[in-house]
Amino acid sequence: MLTGRVIGEVVASHKHESHDSLKLLLVETLRPDGSVKKGAPLVAVDSVGAGTGDKVLVTMDGWGAMTAVDRFPAPIDCAVMGIIDH
């Protein structure tokens, strides 16, 4: 699991059929001290109703990601699994 911050939503006019009705989020990863890690943000499927600005828990385990949104089998390898309150 990683911690991250949602920085936006991804809109795709064409996507794999298994992704229909799923919200895709753009997530920047965070270090344990809360600072932003350098590197490209992640595209993650939302399983908890997160929105822009939310601090979140992210899994990059394919099995955990696709089962979090109940889409087995599906080409999903990253999902938001929780919203961090504090």
C-alpha cells in the first residue's frame, strides 16, 4: 500500500469494457512525512468515492485492485482502497 493525494480525474472516451462506469483518478504518491514523491502520478480506479484533494491509500497489487471494484478478471493494477482522515 502507498499513500497518495488525488490531484484530478481521468476522462477517457475509449477504455476497456471492464472499466465501464468506473471512476479513474490521478494520484500523486506521498512520502511518510507527507511530501510529494518525484515521478509520474498514478492512474487508479476509485473503489471508495474519493475526490480531488483527498489523501488516500492506494494498492498497486493487481489482484487487490480488481477485486476492490469487483471486476474479475480485468486489466486493473492500481486502485484507491481508502480515504485517510488523519
